[in-house]
Amino acid sequence: MSGAGERADDEGDEELRWLDEQEKAAWTGLISLVLLLPGKLESPLRQEHDLTLFEYLVLSHLSEAPKRTLRMGELAFLASGSLSRLSNVIKRCERRGWVVRMPDPADGRYTLAELTDPGFDVVRLAAPTHLRSVRRTVLDSLNATDQKALVRIAQKLSIIPDDFG
């Protein structure tokens, strides 16, 4: 609702501020991106490589890591998922022979995920599909100023770290 007036919020004394037209347009645009964009990026990966977007992101981050290995917590952060979601995906990837898990030799309280050679092959084959989709769906419509603005907005919303981009 973007109601014209303000009234007391049920949560206490704080005044409820309804969205004005600009705020409503910004919110509607953002939530549309959040809800629709993942499906548009995932569809080609599913069709051509039988991968979800999250699976691809997990494998891709491992492929870029030193020794193709990351702690599970760090991998969950990089792939923007919960540790439990990541654990389920890693189990499926292990069954496919793409990833192995092991205790971190530096600190046994942590678990490492390591991308295998067959897993690296999957990423290598799926990367062009993902790149074409990212360019077609997102980047080709934005100029450099728009791209910088998108990074700045994501940083302000604490979606990506300040040292990114």
C-alpha cells in the first residue's frame, strides 16, 4: 500500500510512513529483480547443463579459489546462501563426483569443500552459458555508469561488501 496519510503503527508509537510514488517505483523495481532475475539466469543453466544457479555459483567460486578449495562458511557467503542450503548442494555435487569435503587441516572445526577435476570441467562447460545469460539479461542493458550505480546500491543495501568492485 502507498496510502496518502500516516497513522500510528501497530508496533508502537512509531509513525507508519507510506511509500510515495518514487519509493513505490523503486521498491517495485527492486522486488521484481529479486524475484524474476534468478529464474532468468537459471533457466539456460538448467536447460543446457542440468544445473541450478546456486549450484553453478558454488562450483564457480570453488573454481576461482586457491587450490579450488574453500571453507564451507566462506563458500556459503560467496554464493549468497545459507550453510544448510550449501550443505545440501555440496552433498549432491559429491554424489556427482564434482566436489569432495574434508576437515580443514589448519583447524579441524571447519570443513573444506574442494572442486574435483570433473567438477572443474562442469564449470568450464557451463561458464559460457552463464556469461551469455548475464550479459543478455543484465549487463548489456547497462552502461558503465549504470553498472557502478548498481554496485553502489547493492553496497548501500549491504548485499555486497564495500571492497567489491
